[in-house]
Amino acid sequence: MTVIIPTKVYLTIVAAAVRFANARIPKDDWLEVSGIFTGRNEGDNVIISAVYPIMHQKLDKDAVIDQYKWSDEDYESLYIIDDEAFSRDPPEFVVGWWHSHPGFKVMMSHIDIRTTLSYQQNNPLAISLVFNPQRLIRQIEVADKRGDPDKQLKNDPGFKIFRLDDVNSGIEASYHSADYRVEGYESMEQLISLTQKFIVDVTNLFPKERLPQTYEKIIDDKIEQLNSLLLGTEEYLATLTRRGETQRIPEVLENQNQEINRFVEETNKRIGFIKHFKEFLEFKERETIIPQIEKSISKWDGVVAGLSKKLKELSKKF
């Protein structure tokens, strides 16, 4: 068996996991996340076409066992995704599930085995992917026993894919790792390098809470900075005019235009990340959060759309 993983699927797992376990969050507050894959089987191979973050662990530091439970809303998301997959041409279906182990060993607990069992009983080729962001960042696997040294890794994508050996054994089933291929990269070295940089962007621009408000503030601040650049340019040109230094105006206008265009280009790149990150939201978040994000983005788009006109008016004025 080989599991085929598109680039977008892999990055979605990385982003959804890092959102709840990164350098900006205290380690004790790191949370597991979970979701499903849709796709199809070709012979014994699993071809993943899409991945969906579904839920994250609820933090309860007083709990003896981690509060890691799917809600009714999460199950409803699963049914909707399954129906949408089956309606495709050709039809697709849920081919497995995934979850994160932030900062600890990539393996399957008894709870993970029980969950995998529910998938593999319905689909013998179903898979379970376990991802640890720290394994990818630090290129180590956590030791099996306390006090033992961590295992050094090389060009590891941060995850393993597992399958149960015998579903008839129930929760006592043993498991093995499956082969996989992540598409879209020239080598594993390139995958690791680019994904580690991607994690930095996720850490800085994909907060676990108040995401629409965060993006709105970023965009409002950028609009204010752009308006300040325009106002500053106009005041500078007015000063040159009062001083009788009008011969310098064309040069100043050119320099200011270049600075403004650089600012817009850098901001567009940042907003490009925001647009990209919409795809990494949990399924139940999308209906409410995406419209809020798009509303904020439209404010920036409106300002940029009128920028050329403002610059021309400024040139005519002086």
C-alpha cells in the first residue's frame, strides 16, 4: 500500500496542527487537533484528494484524561463532508482520519486504535495519520522511555501513517506503518525546508482565537499606514511648492510612488497568506469566520483599487 498525499493536504494538516501548538503558545496549553481525509482507492493504494480539520482538544488541566471528544456539531460536519465527497464524479468517500501529537511521540494510543478501528471496519484500507509539529521542526522522535535519548531524524515530514493489522482483534489490535508519497516537492529536503518556513508564517498569522478580529486589525493598520504614506507625500510636495523647489517634485513623486507600491506589494503578500489560511479552518468555523475575513479583505481591495486614481490626482495637483 502507498498513500498519495497532495501538497495542499499536507500543508492543511501542518497549519491546523501548528495553529494550536506553536512557539507563541505555552507548551502546557498545546492542544491536539483532528480531522478526516476523503479520496478513493486504486488497488491497494489510497489516493487522498482532500483533508478537513474537524475539531481540537478542549483544555482541562484538572482532568485525569484529556478531553478529546467529538461533539454533535463535529459529527454533523463529518456527514456533510461524506455526502459532498460521494456526490463527486467519480464518487469519493472518507479514506481515513488524522490527528496531531503536539510535542510527543508519533504512535497510536488505545484511544487512537479504537478510532482507527471504527474507520477500518467500514473500509479495510482506511488509514490513520499522526503528526507532531515538533518532530518536523526539530527533526527528532521522542524517546520511548523517560531518560532515554531522543532519536535523531533526517528529512522527516513530521508524521507517520498507520493501519491496524487485524480489525478482529478490536482495541487490542497491533498496527504497522504504511508507505506514503507527498506530491509537489522535488525532494524531502525541499519539503522540510519549505514547510519549516511555512510553520513560521502559520505561527505569526494563524491564531487559534479571535482570528477575524486579528485579521481585521492587521488590515485596518495597513490601510492607516497607506493613508499616512499618501498624506505624507502630499504634505512633502506642498512644502516643496511653498519653498519654490517645484523642480524636485517629479523626482519626489517617483520615489514616493515606488515606496507606496512596495508597501502595497508587501501587504498584498501578507493578505495572500490570510486568504490561504481560510482553507485551514475547522469545518464548523468556515460558515461564520470566512465571511468576516472576506469583509476585511474587501476593505483593503477597495483602497488599493482607488490608489492609482489618488496618485494621479496628486500628480496633477502639483
